[in-house]
Amino acid sequence: MSAQRICIAGASGRMGRTLIGLLRQDPRQVLSAALEVEGSPALGSDAGAGLGFEAGVVVAADVAAALAVSDVLIDFTRPAGTLAHLAACQRAGCAAVVGTTGFSADERARLQAFGQHIPLVFAPNFSVGVNLMLDLVATAARVLQEGYDIEIIEAHHRHKVDAPSGTALRIGEVIADAVGRSLADCAVYGREGLTGERAPSTIGFATVRGGDIVGDHTALFAGIGERIEITHKASSRDTFARGALRAAEFLRGRAPGWYGMGDVLGLGADRQCPA
């Protein structure tokens, strides 16, 4: 079996560098291209620069040329850039793994539409543990939907630009689906001043940003006399990168379609993962 050729978008970013480092250790996959935006100081440098090895791949901005020598694009960048990259993937017949978050409603619809043309795995979080958590919170929500208040607490590093995190929103969507609600109708994203008593059907979100926190997520089910907390804490970006590479391997020979990490891992809660 030949090695799968992987193109990394945002090659000089935190996730891009982590993915490039891990690709060196995986005999099933090889770095074929590394992308950055025009004007990036990384352009023209070896993709392994600063990682302690030479990758033999030069960081470039030509998306079409990068995809021409690749089987799968892995993209953890920004919504506008991701959508442009996926359009190029469609033209090149290249599969894609997307971990970008912060899409608007219109961008979400455009993102999902690409699954009609190319094999595409989207997940707001590629951690195996987080995706197991989605199954656990769905079960908890069904059992605890009466008499328990549901809150989702997330914490990330100071550089994260969207809130709540895509993972927190996905947890909320899974919980809402499990109890027959629409998250758009029951989510509360902030509280300040005289808010009145908590409405029992709401799902609350609390956001923390600070330091170098990689990613913490808790689903809290608070009843009278007890509370249940389901928590995942990431201490390294390696867990997200390994999950993304596992998703890329899942796409090998796969037909065009819209896939989630539930499909990759054989779990239930994320099988029809929305953007």
C-alpha cells in the first residue's frame, strides 16, 4: 500500500507544525505539500524548519500546485481560507479533513455542500476522547433531561479567536438533539445583570480564555442534591493532530460524502455531524 500524500494548510501555525511533526512518524502517510498565505514569513522555507528536521517540502502559497501532488488536504485555518481551499479540492478531486471552527450559518451550508463532491471529514474537535464524550453526554442528556440544568463550560488559550468553541457548540447540539430541542432556540451564551431565574429548558455556555490552555470542556448536569460532570481536558495538540491523521487515513479510497469523527471511530453521536 502506497503512502497517502498529505497537504497541510496553515503549515506554520500551531496545528500545522504539530501535524508536520507527527507525519514524520507515520509510515502510512507522507507530507506532500505545505501551504501558507501570501506574505507569510514562512514562505520559501522548509516545512520542518524549527521542528528539528528537514521535511524536504517547501512552504508555498500555490494551492492548485499543492493539491496536484496530494491525496488529502488537512485544514485548521480560518473559515474564508478553508472554503477557498475546499473549492480548489473540488477542482482537483482531492479529499479533505477540516478542523476549522467559527463558521457563520451561510459558511456552514457552503462547507457541508462540498461533501457532495469530495470525501470530507469535518469535526470541531478531532480528539478521540472528545468524540467519545459526545456519546456519553447524549446518554446523560436522555436520562437527565427532567430536573437537571445543563451548562457547558469551555476554556482555551488566549489566542483563540472564536467563542464558544466549536467543540462546546457541538456538545450543545448533541445534548439538544438527544432531548428533542433545537440549540438555536434554547442556548444562552452569556449572563449579566438581573437575568431572572434560570429557564429549565435552556442550555447555558460559559467561556474562559487565558494562557496556554489547550482545551477543556465540561458538560454539567446540575440537579437538586447532586450534579454530574462529564469533562475532557487536552494537555497537548498532539491528540487533535493524531485524530486528524486518523481521519485522513479513513478517507483513503472513500466515496464523496460528508463524514464526522463518529464515522471515523464507529461511534454514534457524531455520525451526522453538522458544521
